[in-house]
Amino acid sequence: MKALTVLSGGQDSTTCLYWALANFDENIAITFDYGQKHNREIECAKKIAQDAGVGHEVIEVGNILQGTSPLVNKDYDVEQYKDAESLPGGLEKTFVPSRNMLFLTIASNRAYVNGCDVVITGVSEEDYGGYPDCREEFIKGMENVYVEGLEKDIKILTPLIHLDKKQTVEMAIGLPGCMEAMQYSHTCYNGEFPPCGKCHACLLREKGFELAGVPDPMFAEVN
């Protein structure tokens, strides 16, 4: 079977790519350039896909997702927090409406054209910032859209849907090559390296590795 992984260049999608490599005979990956404030994650995705030896396509979707989210609007700052325990509940201001809906729609096209049986995405209901398009119900809805719109049985797989960041790290540890690839992944919403350590994404990543009891490979010396 052949799998297509939506690869952002972050921790979760990198884990998903290596999960796909462990579970499917053929693999490709796609990355979206959607007008995000920085392109670090795109460059990370290119490196990760290249090292994994999978075909990789960067798809430009322009500024169609522009809005008030600080991820796509330079006029708004990413909120910073003291630690993971101080993160607020509810919907984060970083939410980009319809982002996953658009990505999975385009992914269905690339999967169909490339003869893929499954689309893999790294969404999770556990550490998701309240994003409604990271819920299992949404994924099931999109899978139904695939069936109705394509008349082809392309599944959407979400290996991390019920895992928190600690469990995601533990999965990565068990996947050959994944922790090595993780040093090239990018998480910081501000696109900084070293990462800011104060945004929602940075704090959840830090907490996950801390609870898993292993150092974050992102801080390893890159030769």
C-alpha cells in the first residue's frame, strides 16, 4: 500500500512520516506554503523528507488563509506563556480557520493522482489548542467527503489523534530513524532557533520530552 503524509516539518508530522515508513511499502510527502510568517518549517520538511528518502512536493496555496492568526499575519504577535501549566483553555488565537480542511482537500487530490491508499496527518485531540479541525469528528467528516467526492476509498489516518506530547515522543523513540530526524524538525511558532521557549507549541514540545525523560534532539549539535 502507498501512503501520503502531510509533512509540516514539525514534531508531529515528522513522527507521522516515520510511522508511515514503518507501516507502508511506498511513501510520499507534501508540504504546504500558505503564507506563514516564516519558511523555516518548509526548509525543515525538505531536509526531513530528503533524509527519509521519500518523494516530496511543496505546494503553494498563496495567501488564501490570511486572517488574524499570528501564524499568517505579521501584524499580530504570538502570545507567550510562563510554562505549559499556564496555557489557557479554549480556542487559541493561533487558530487558522479551515487550514486543515484545505490541506486535506488538496491532499486528496495528490493522493488520488499518485495512487495512494491513505493520507496521514498529525492532528491530535489531546494537545491541540482547541482547534476544531484537529478533532476526530472532523477527520471522519473529511474522510466521508473523500468517498463522496472521489468515489475512491482513500483513508485518512491519524496516528497521534489520542496521544499527548509525551506519548508522541514515546512513539517517535520506537520508530527507526525518527529521533535522528527530529533534530531537524521545527516547532516554534515564531520561527526562531533556538526556539523562543514561550509560545504554545514550544512549551508543549518541551513538556513532552521532559515527561518522556529524553533530551530533545533539536538541541543536538548538527554536524
